[in-house]
Amino acid sequence: MDAILTLPDFEDVVAARARIAGEAAVTPLLTSAYLDELTGGRILLKAENLQRTGSFKFRGAFNRLSQIPVEDRGPGVVACSSGNHAQGVAEAARLLGMPATIVMPEDAPEAKLARTRRAGAQVVTYVRGVEDREAIANALCVETGATMVHPYNDPGVIAGQGTSGAEIVEQANALGLSPDTMLTCAGGGGLTAGIALALESLAPDCELLPVEPAGFDDYGRSLVAGARVSNPAEGGSVCDAILTPTPGERSFAIVSRRATRGLVVTDEEALAAVAFAFRELKLVVEPGGAVCLAAVLTGKLPVKGRTVALTLSGGNIDAEVLARALALH
């Protein structure tokens, strides 16, 4: 890490929007009269499950890879991911004509493994909780000369994810609304940090709350402690997309400027939100991408009389997990 931490700013988000235009989708900000009736609030749903590759991760990946000088693209890129960043990097590399190697846990959802390979990336698997994925990725970079693309601690990735936040504020304003609170699905915090940058300039009074699975709430605990803390385990939740050991150094430096706490939901609550999204919103959302919706549905955040924006951050769910959610709820 740099001796002096370099952080992206809102101008980097603006530049990222220009870079990804035409490749990344401008995803819709959806509303549901039934959800508003249930909660008593006005809920705005940013459907990043409809983004290219099925999650917001394509934004940051394409922005970061686009910044690699053409003369340095030959060795390609290396990334580590449970699946969504993997697919985003693989697709961005395919579009830009670069080789990609992705280090993924062997227990990653089969759909994510298959789609990463389908985009042309080489997949190297590791045992979660036993092997160090970043050490494996760094060794590959040394061996090949490839560029490491971190999933949530890279300035270019963070800025790219922030484009979703800029869209949220603009789309809400077009509806005549201004969010009182913004909920983000939080793993390492790249999305949360990017959205924080957008909020600082476009909606400075909007409250920001990261949402995490129970037992993996390193972000919320870090915000309360005022310093980064780690999770006791690396796996064990159905919310695979947002299981990370500790907040990213850059992302935490940005998020902690405006957030002071987070929210936590159980796996059962996340699966209930997956079922709600399927049945009532007609959307396919993975558990890690549904934690913000779960926080609203369960009343973890009182929303009566408030306008709340939230991310549905991904839709890459295996069929059996979706079936499990629907059978339970």
C-alpha cells in the first residue's frame, strides 16, 4: 500500500462515467407500490442485477481496465473474486482484448465460475479459509507481469462503482425525490465507497448505511470502532458475494467520512428478500445482492415517511439457491 493513501474523488467518478458509457448499462431505479405500502416509506431500488454480467462489478472493472495503457495490456490482468468481480473483469478484459486470470474460491456458485470462464478468463481456484487468495493473485502477477485489479481497494474500481451512485441521485431527482437514506450491499466496500463519493457532491445530506450478513459485519463494526476490524471466518453465509475478511483500506477511508454504523441481516432474512424480489418485483437477485432489501423488509431500518434508496447489487444466483429461497418463503 502507498505510504500516502491515494483516494479517488468525485471527478474520478465523472471521468469513469465517460469511460464506461456505451458498455455499462444505465440500470433502472425502480419503485414498487406494494413495497411502499408494506413499509410506509418510498423505496427506490437500483437494479444492478440487470447490469452487464449481472452485477455492478462490471462498472469498476471496465473503468479500471480502460485506464491500463495500451502498451501494458499484453500480460493481461489478474483478479481475485468470489464471482461477481470475476465476471466483470473477465468481460471487460474480453472487450478490451486482454487476457485475464481470476482467482476464485472452489465453493463459488457454479453459475459464477461458468460465466467467468465463458468470458474467456482462466480460473484458478483456492480453498476459502485455508489459502490466501491475494497471495496467489500477487504471485501470478509477479510470474506473468499482469496488472492486479483488486475488487474493492483500487481507486479506478471504486470510481467506476461510484457511477451507480451518481445515477441513483439523478434518477431520484427526475422522480422529484431526494433520498433521505442510501443503503448499500457491503463486502469490501468498493460500491459503498464509490456511492459515498457521489453522495458527497450530489446529495450531501443523505445518510449512508452499509448492510452486511450476520457474522460478516466487519464494515459496521469497523465504523463503530473507528478502525478496520476483521471477520472471524471467511465463509459460511449464503451471501457469498459480500464475504470479505476486512474493509478495504481506501474504501474505509472514504466511507468513514460520512457513515458511522451499518445494518446486519441474517441469511434467512436475505433469502426471504430473494423470494420477495422474485415474486413481487419480478427480479432475480442473489442473497448478497438482496441484503439491503432484507433490511427494509424486516424493519432493521425504520422507513416510514422516508425516501430510501437501496442497491440490488447482483443477480448471479444458482438455481438451487433460488429454489431454496422460494421453498422457504
